[in-house]
Amino acid sequence: MKTTVEIPDAVFRKAKTAAASRGQSLKQFLNHAIEAELGHERQKGGGTPPWMKFVGTLSKAEAKRINAVVEREFEQIDPQDWK
């Protein structure tokens, strides 16, 4: 199903960065995030999401580096987008 969702720019950039750091498309990342959140509601006591056991997390330095690249890219305007 397709739908339109309004996401604040800062949240979108963070999601895009996280997806890229995991080698996922934004669609895959959002699907996994929503599924994880829905599963979290069912779990008692929270804990580590199952995917974290396999994927892990980025170091703070690597996450900061990727975020800087995404920020830089979003500041550029592609002339083709304005035609």
C-alpha cells in the first residue's frame, strides 16, 4: 500500500542516514522501524530489538560522519528537480 506521510526534515535526514549506514533503502528502513515499534508494543520489558543482535550499531564517529554527508547532500539543489 502506498501512502503519504509528513515527516519533519530533521527526522527524515536521520532516517535516511540510518538507512544508508545499514545498506538499506529508506522504504526498507521505515518498514523495519514500524514493524519494530509495533513489535515493541507487544513485548514486555522492552530489551534490545532482535535486529540489533545481528546488525549492531555504528560508532558515534561513523554516525556523525554519515550524517554530515547527508546534510551536505540535502543542501545541494539539482537543477533537474526544478524543470
